[in-house]
Amino acid sequence: MKKITLLISLFLLLTLAAPQAVFSRALNQQDKQKIECAMFKMMVLGNYFDVNKPSDQKTYEYPASCGASLKGKVIKMPSWFEEELKRMDAIKVVYIQGEGTLSEATLWYRTFANVYAFLSRANDALDPSKPIVLEQLSRGYVGNRINLVANLDRLNKDLVRGREIYVMKDSMQGRARAMLATLEFMNREFYSTVESFTSPAAEKEDKYRRSVMAVVTMANQLWSEFRSAPIPMNPPDPKIFQVTEGERLFNALMLVLGGVLVAYAVFLLLENKKEELLDAWDRYREKSVAWAEDFNRQFLTIDVRYIVFGTVGVFALLGLMMGMSVGGFSGVFVFFIFIAMGAAVSVRIPPIVLDKLKKSRGRKINAQLMDSLILLSNSLRSGMDIVQGFELVSHDMQPPIADEFGLVIKNYRLGTPFEKALEGLDDRVESRMLSYTIKAIIIQRQVGGNLTVIFARLVENIREESKLEEKLDAMTAQQKIQAIVVGIMPVIMLGVMFMFRPDEMISFYTTPIGLFVLFGCFVWIMIGMKLIQKLGEVKV
């Protein structure tokens, strides 16, 4: 319908734009003979598809316009087409109000009749006794193209008959596929013919002639495709794909030999890099100890090996899937590439996880810091010293700030100077306000001062900063939601596509290209989410 609407709009444009002028005859007498021969062939094809005409009357002779060698040669309807025509007439395709239900044979009949009408219009334009007005000629060609587009749309659709799908492109023993492709090209030339009327005057006649003669050439192609041998529709012989036992054994031996050679090459590579690998392993062990200590300082007991080898395992699983999809030695190569990528990424994961945990723990402590400072200030007013105030906070507050303050008291009782214990707290926790508090306490213990007043000012600053952060969160809420949508919507759309087209989705995403596309989309989604988050960050 959209195509037909566009064509009607083009027709109206041509009707308004085309001047009432006489079109000079761009075609010559030699072109006229070719057009008449193509008209004859389209007339014969249309009569072949006329179910109301008896088969014994579908015998014709080539006219003189088709050449001296063909003149008078008898043409009979192919014997195979008689039964095919009955079958095509039984297939009802579309219902048109006022005309009833049209069969597949009727649609083909109308298509050839429409091409015949196009050629007949071009042939009439060669009659010197008939003046050709652009408006009338262009209106007729637009009508021809509208009818052709409508018929092609109907013939290209697959029909559902119960649980079976009827493909009209397989009609005429497969010839319909080639004929429909030719008609699609002819449709473009119909449009070029219509378009020639709005071309510049210097190009108008040449463009008109070339488009009309292209339709003539494709009409002859339709005639040849209908009368040619059918396209083979039978499946190939299964014996072609059979593999003998000897071939299977040879393939297995070559695979084993290739695996051994690859393993030996890897062994030689590792042997040459033995010292470097041992040094890298020692550095990794030192890093593992440092990472484990850092996690313990965050009151988390995490085996770093689970993070490292878990990351390598995920990449190995992806590499295995990719390798199995690629297959052969290329698949083994892809698998080792993913293993190497996993090894490179795994040593960078623990610091990232640790940084995220420190920031998360710092935010939790920031939320508890104001209450803790109020409790410290009250304890100082009641006559306690700062150490007793820390001990009171460790007992009355909830983790994580209770754990941190309790660790300061524990280190102090074990002989660590109180200032050093506070510096350890500042090093463990990523909190700007807690750092200000610790520096204020250290300075007060060194030079003196009123801590209750300092704590009151810190509480006021924390309260104002909390209001500012809430305001910033409200202002950047849109960017945060956009980041979430950017990450979730592709996953939702992928799930919906899997629900409606599971077979196609599985068949695509289990291929190497599909897996690479999935991996690339995941990477770009992460990049997009990170960029949107950065746009919403405001540093104060």
C-alpha cells in the first residue's frame, strides 16, 4: 500500500508538472519491430494463463516482427503447463471487492496483460497520425506501474494453508523465482519511464527510449525463462555428504597430531620464557598477599584466587564457545586468545573490586559519621576523654563505623600511639569528612583546643554537605536513569527477540559472528553506561 500511495503521489505531481506539449517520437521503426515482437510474446504468455481458454486454442505463430528466421514458426503451450495451470488456478490468493477472489493464475495473467498494455502504449506513440500529449502518456504509464507493483506484492507473499506454507515463488517448477526477479527489474524501468517526463528537455527523449527498450528486453527475458528448462528442485544426493570410516580415522589422526604439535609449540614457548614466567609468578604472589591484606583491612575475608581464577574461567568458557563455533585449529587458536585475554584482565580485577568496596564502605561510614560525632561530643562534655569516646562509639554504633573505631581502640591498647591508630583509620577508609575529623583530633592533641566546638562545626558541615549531595542527586537523577536504561533496554530487546524468534536468534548467536557481535555489544553498552555516569557526576 505504501508503494501504491507513493506512485499515486508521483502521478499527481506529473499531472500538475507536465506541460500540454506534443512529445516527439523518440523511438524509430526498428524499435517498433522489437516492441511488436515483445507484445506478441506477452500476449501469448497472458493467453497461456487464461483458464477460460481451452488448451487446444493456445497455439500461435511468430509474426514477421520477430525476425525472418522465426516468422510462421508454430508455438504450442508446453505440455507440463496444463496440469500446472489447474493447480495454480486452485490456489486462491487475494480477495478484491467487486472482482471476487483471484487465483495465482489470474494474477500472472494480469501481470502479463499489464506489461502488454505498457508496450502497446509505447507502440501507439509511434503512430504519426496520433498526437502524443505528455499528460495522457504519463498518466497511462503511472497506471501501468501501479498495477504491476500491486501484482508483484501479491505474488511475492507466502500463503499459509493450515499448517503448511505455500510459496508462490516455487510455481511453474521453480521458474517463477527467475520471472519474479525479472519483473522486479522491469518495475524499475516502469518508474524510469514515468520519471523521463520530468527530466530536462535534453535528456527526456533519450531516457524515455532507453527505459522503454529495457522493458522490451526484459519482456523477451520473461518469455525465455518461461520456456526454459525448470530449475532443479530436488535435494542433492545424501551420498555426496557421506564420510567413510577411513576419512573419519584420518581426520581424527590429523586432529590428534595437530593437538600434539600445538602442545609442543606451547611447551617450547614456555620453556624459553621460563625465567620471565617465574618472575611474573613471584610478583603475582606478592600482589596476592598485598590484595588479601587490603581486603582484610576492609573487614572482608576474600580469597583473591577466586577472583583471579574465576575471571580466567569466564574467559575460558567464552573462548570454548567461540572455539567450538569456529572449529578446527582456528577454534583452538581462538580459545587460547581468550585464555590470554582472561589472564591479562584477571590481574586487574582485584584492585578494581577493592576500590569499589572502599568507596562503598566510605559512603556507609559517611552516613554514620554525623551521629558518631554527636556521640563523641556528648561524651567529651560528660567528662570522658577522646579514647573513651571512641570506645563508646564502637559499642553503641552499628558497623562499619563501630568496627573501625573498635579497631582503633584495639590497636591503642596493644601499644600503638593513638595518633598512629587514627592515621591507620584514615588510610583504611575513603571518607573526606572522616579525614577532616581525624586531622582535627590529631592537631588538638598536639596543640590543644576545644574538640566539642570542632565536632559541632564538623556536624554542621556534614549536615550541609548532605543537603547539597541530596540536591545533586536530584539534579543528576535523569543521567542515572539513562545509564540504567542504556544497560537494560538492549537486554530486554534481546529477550523479546528470543521469545518471538528463538530459532533464528539461537542459530545466529551460536555462530562466530554472532558471538563477536554479542561480546562487542556488551563492551559498548558498558562504555555507554560509564560515559553517561561521568556526565552526571558533579565534584564539589
